[in-house]
Amino acid sequence: MSPPVAPPGWSRWLVPPAALSVHLSIGQAYAWSVFKAPLESSLDISGTLSALPFQLGIVMLGLSAAFGGTLVERNGPRWAMTVALVCFSSGFLLSALGAYTGQYWLIVFGYGFVGGIGLGIGYISPVSTLIKWFPDRPGMATGIAIMGFGGGALIASPWSTRMLESFGSDSSGIATAFLVHGLVYAVFMSLGVLLIRVPRPAEGDAAADATAGVGGVQVSARDAVRTPQFWLLWLVLVMNVTAGIGILEKAAPMITDFFADSSTPVSVSAAAGFVALLSAANMAGRIGWSSTSDLIGRKNIYRVYLGVGALMYLMIALFGDTSKPLFVLCALVILSFYGGGFATIPAYLKDLFGTYQVGAIHGRLLTAWSTAGVLGPLIVNWIADRQEEAGKEGPELYGTSLFIMLGLLVVGFVANELVRPVHAKYHVKEGVHVAEPA
């Protein structure tokens, strides 16, 4: 399954489209909120339960990225993209069977567990390859690919909504929509499998030299997880992702609840459009903010993500229900920072640890995403369910959650301030061969 080496003169700009074909597909995960209400009504489940497939999918994303990172580095991007294709599409097919038979556990297993493995392996599949092809602009390169994950819902949200309108929002209609998703994404992801190339050995070596960390630092994946820098970045990612994913997973119901008692309530189609807008902001932030990080530095850009993000949460908590434009604008900014944080983290890792085994290090760091994938939806859904049981409605369902998210971003801001260069004792010594990471 080794990908073919690029022939002389082959354009490196063909690598991002290959990565995008995979990331745009697996980015469907961000459109899960479109299925929440139909699943809740057709299977008679709570909002907390309807979030479970999404939560498990994000957990498996982090775990499979962590444990599969070494395999991706060893076997190459084509192998990784093929595994992602099989798992992600199979997850939809299993979910279709679960919806059709009314077995919700099968949707959780299919979409969450099996599909989640496809999410994780697919997510990290192009990272180290892109950094080798673009040693001069690592933030931009990873941003181009990873923006596809953020932009996946821009396609999937209206597409899924239209299918539910056509097929019906009962169990049979949901099953048909899942089936179509699985088949179409399998075809689209195969384009990346066929197109991906790796640099010629000489080019790869030169790229590795050019993209070493600050001062030529190179750190193995095994040693990286022993550094305080790794765990500070892990905490930064947990805080930033938890704050963003809490809104994203609950996006459609949240905007509906916020303005349910206003003179112009939000319709189902408008809520789906809001999800699509968030996806666009998520996608734009991944390329825009990560490219900006090449100019102002990774630490500075995370100061923006976390500091300004906290301010946006405060605005929603205090004034969000008074103005739809204000609510939407703040949510878009938060989601742009959320996406930007994901796209910038590989370059931040490259700066601190070098390019040696950066894919495996990135995979291990994504366990932070697993943690956040549980925390974010759990906080928002659990508190909303409890507030609803207490007889509250509208914005009151989310006030406590919004202030919790604000606090988490402040914690992440402090963690980012504590990041320092990696101590020399963790550096790979020049001329010393380092074994593959465990």
C-alpha cells in the first residue's frame, strides 16, 4: 500500500487536494446535529443519548490517531487513507442497518466506534506528508488539508437535511440517508487514495532538514510525551476543543431555543443553515488563522484563539438572546478559532519537536480531542436536560454551560503562556539512530 513516489517535476500542489478528498468526507461528523432531532423523535431518546454516536466518534478519533500514528508513519498515507475509507463508510452502513431495525446501539457502534476509527486514521493520514512537501509554509499546508474537516459539514449539513426531507425523518428515512452517505463518501475518498504521492527521497531529506524545529531540534515521539510542552499543548487543545465542540454539536437546537420566544423564531431550515455557516467559519479559520500563524507565530495565534474566544462566550452569555446577528457573529468567531486551533497544532508541534515522527506526536496529542469530544457535548447536553427538567427554557438552558466554556478557555490561555522550548535532554542526538516509536 506504499504510495508511489512523485516523479520529477510533479507539482506539490496536487497533495492538498488528495488530503481534502478525505478530510471533506470525514468532516461530515460536524453535521451530526442535523440528525439529532429526527433520531430523538423516531427512536424516543434524549438529547444526551442522541449525542452519543458523535461523542464516541470523537473519542475513537483521538484514540485511533494516538495508537495508529506510528502505523501511519510507517505504512504511509495511502495505507492510512484506505483504512479511513473502509472504516468511515462501513460505519455509515452499520448505522443505516441500526436505524432501519430500530437498534440504536448499532448506530452508536457503527457511526461512533467503527466510523470513529476512520475519522482518526483519516485525519492524521496526510499531516507529515504535507509538512515534508511544504517546509516553507507548514501552517498553511496543514491548514489547507485540515480545513476540509471543518468544511465537511458545509456540504453534509444541507445535503443531509435535503435527504431527510425527501426520504422522511422516520427510522426508514434516516437509514436511507445513512446508506447514501456511506456509498458516496467511499467513492469520494478513493480519489485521495489514488492521487496521494510522497516526495522523492532526496527531496524528503531536504524537507526534513528545512523543517526542523527551532534551532534544529528533533524529538522522538516517545520522548515528546515525556516533556511538559507536550502536556501543556494537550491541555490547550482540550480547552479550545471543548469550548468549540460544545456549541457545534448542539448548534441547530441551540439557536432554535435561544430565539424560540422571539417575534421571528428560527425555522428548521434556518437552523440547518446556521450549522452550515458554522462549518464555513470552521473551515475558513483552519486555513486563514493557520496561515497567519506562519507570520506571527504559533504562541501568539493561540493567545488570540483562547483570549478573544473567551470574550465571545461572554458576549453570547450576556447579550446573545437580544440579537440574532450578535449571536451568529460570536458563534462564527468561536468556530473559526476552534478550526484554527486544529490546523495550527501540527505546525506548533513541528516548531517544538521538529519533523522527526511529527505525525506520531500529532496522533498522540489528539487524545485531547477524545477528551474534549466527551466533555463538550456532555456539559452542554447534560446541563440543558437538567434545566429543562427544572422548567426552564430558551437561553436559560445554556447560560451555565456558556460560563463554563469561558472558564475553560482561560485555563487554556494560561497553559499556552507556560509553553517554553524543549529541554536539550530530549533532543535526538546528531548521528544517533532512533528506533520507531512504540
